Amino acid sequence: MKKALLVATVSMVALGTAFGSTAASAGNWTGFYVGVNAGVPQSTTGWDNIVVPSDPGAGVPGKVFSISGTGFAGGAQVGYNMQDGIWVYGLEAGFDATDEGSSTGCLGGFGDYHATCSTRTSWKGEIAARVGGTVGPALLYVKGGGAFGDMHTKALGVESDLTVAGSYLPSTSTPFGYLFGFGAEVAFTDCVSAALEYDYTSLSTHATMLPAPGANLGIVEPFDVHVTQNTGTVMARLNFKIGG
């Protein structure tokens, strides 16, 4: 994924140079901008350290499982750039609808239990600082800051010795985490630019899983678990400068 991003970035910079964009004039990147984006996230979700408050010896210490999955993300961003010579500094906020996460068979190490566990994220937001340098009509930059999103953690279809025992209620939280990324943005006119970007985000939460109504409480006991979701996203962006 990163190799493909590098090839596409070099190609886009070359394309912008070939078009002879005049957008690289001094102070050109200074101003507010808004834009849209779309990308492909690949996430790795891990469950760790199951604790059963009613029976401390029944938990699963350490890693429970880790599984990867792909999805789709799309949304919008708004920001401000300030240029000083070849250097460009900025602050950006973004919001994306996304479909990140995966499900897997789980709890096999928890006695004779079996279930289907999943963690999914349906939206993400970010606030990040950017810094970069201009190369002709292109801006090569890095970014870093905070990320947040919703995480829905589920454990369904719990069985023990082939006895269907019920499920757990979904655990929903909005954890905060971090992000860093890099990219290349090419100005095609004074007001329109396009970028390719790679972002890495990490979110984690403490999920409390409670039995759903009708569950066999002798088998489906409340437990706590630490959930982490790390995501790498290759994203295409289109920006429109609205001030400078």
C-alpha cells in the first residue's frame, strides 16, 4: 500500500509540473481551504486482557485475538495554510464516514466458550498540524495530531459445549487517539489542488460487555476487555482555497 502511494505521489507531482502550474508563486499556499476525500482503510483490531469481575480466574490475560480488515472511507476537511518561503505550515480538521473493522470467532481460550466477536468504526474525526515544503507546484508534507471516532464492540452467538447461551449487548464508546501521516499535494490552479495522503490512526477503548436480555447468566457473564484499532488509510483529496 505504501509503495503504491509513493508511485502515485511521484506521478502526480510530475503531472502537475508538466501542466506548468503557476500556483507555486510566493505565498500561493496561504489561506483557508475546504475539500473532500475518499480512501481505503486497512485496520487491525485487537482484543486484550479479558477480565471477569465475578470470577478473576476465568479471564484471558494477554492477547485474545488480532484480525485485519479493509473498508471504505469518505468525507471532508477544512484547514488553513501559511507559507513562509518554501515552507508551509497549517492546521486542519477532518471528518469521515468509514467502515473499519472485522469479526472473527473468539473466546476459544475462555473455557469451552465460542462466540463471534467484532469491533467496527462508522465515523472518525481528526485535528492535525501540517508542515511541508514546496517543490514547484507541489507541496510535500507531514502531519500529526489527535483522532477520535466511534467504536462498536460486540460478542454474539455465545456457546459453551455446543449449548447456545445468548449474546452480549454492544459496547459503544468514542475514544480519542493519535494520527500521523504524509502526502503530496499539487496545485493545478491558484484555487484548486489535489493530494494523495497516507494516514495512520490508533484508537483504543475499555469495553464492558454485559449479557443481553434472555442470555443464560450461568454462561454469559459480564466481562471487560481492552480493544485497540490501528488503521492505515490511503486517501485521495481535492481541496478548494477560499481565502489568502
